[in-house]
Amino acid sequence: MNEETTFIFRSKVEPGSRFWEGLRLSAAFVGMDHIPLIVFMDDAVPGLLPNALPLRQLWEYLKTTADLAGINVLDTDMDEVHLTLADLDPQLNVKMITLDELAERVAENRVVAIF
């Protein structure tokens, strides 16, 4: 897949954070058939755990994004918080990405948004 846009989620999963706005925007993008590369890192990684999102609507945004665009998580951040892919919500089908892979793909993008 050759994405033109990357959304990087780094913010904590808490009400009013940039994380929430990023979820809404990513769902809107995939709804308009503009499929971004989605990467979770830093404080956003716990948002991929089962039942991490307190509002059902936000989980649905995340699930829609996962189904249509796919979700990646930075491998080094998973190591830092001592998580494996098996710990994450299985419905999201999260894939790991290395920092080198992320850098290569971002270098080809026209837009990178960080939430």
C-alpha cells in the first residue's frame, strides 16, 4: 500500500487529549477512501489494549480504522511497556513496525500528523 498520509498516535488515552481527535480524523479519512498509515507509539500504545477506551463510539472509530487502514505499533515502544501483540485487543489485528520501516514510509508521505 502506498499511503500519502501518516497518522502517528503518541498522546495518552484520556478525555480531551489529541488521541481522541486523531481517532475521529482517522475514521473520517478512511470513510473518504483516503487510507493513511496508522502508527501507535509512546503513551498511545495502551489505547490498543482490550477495553482501554471508555466510550464505545471511540472504540468504533478505532475498529473502523483498524479494519480499513490497519494499525501498526512501534516495536520498541511495545518492549518498553513490556507488552506483546497477544496483549493487545485481538479485534484490531495490530501489526508491529520498526523505527526504520516507519522512517522509510514517512519519507514517502506528503503529510504526517501526530496526535
